[in-house]
Amino acid sequence: MRVISISTLCKMQQKIADKIFMDFKYTSPNSIEQLQSLITFNDSIIRWFFYLTEANKEFKNRTAVEDETYAKPQSV
């Protein structure tokens, strides 16, 4: 599985972040919009958790392959 770039994920979430900001700036406290934005914000944090977990796995796998490559004796 190939992990998307961090900049791609940021671009994907830009509209979501903008909406969350606007809902908190222009709606009354405890409004339905703010509550929905908190749910959306929570979902966004979960998405980042999974992204970072997968990116870390990919990094570890890539590092392990590189370690194996360098550990093998070179034949002449």
C-alpha cells in the first residue's frame, strides 16, 4: 500500500478545516454547527492517526529493506 503524501492529505482536508473554522467563528456557542464541526474535527484527527500509522509502517518497511541490502556481502 502506498501512502499519499502529507501535502496531498493537507490539500484534501483544507475545505474541511475551513468549514470547521467558519462554523466556530460565525455561529453561536453550542450550536448544531459547532457540534457537527467537533465531530468532523475528531474524524480529521482519526484520519491523521491512520495516515501517520501507515506512513510509519511504510518507512519501517523501506528502512528494513535498505538495512538488508546493506547487510548482504557484496559479491565481486
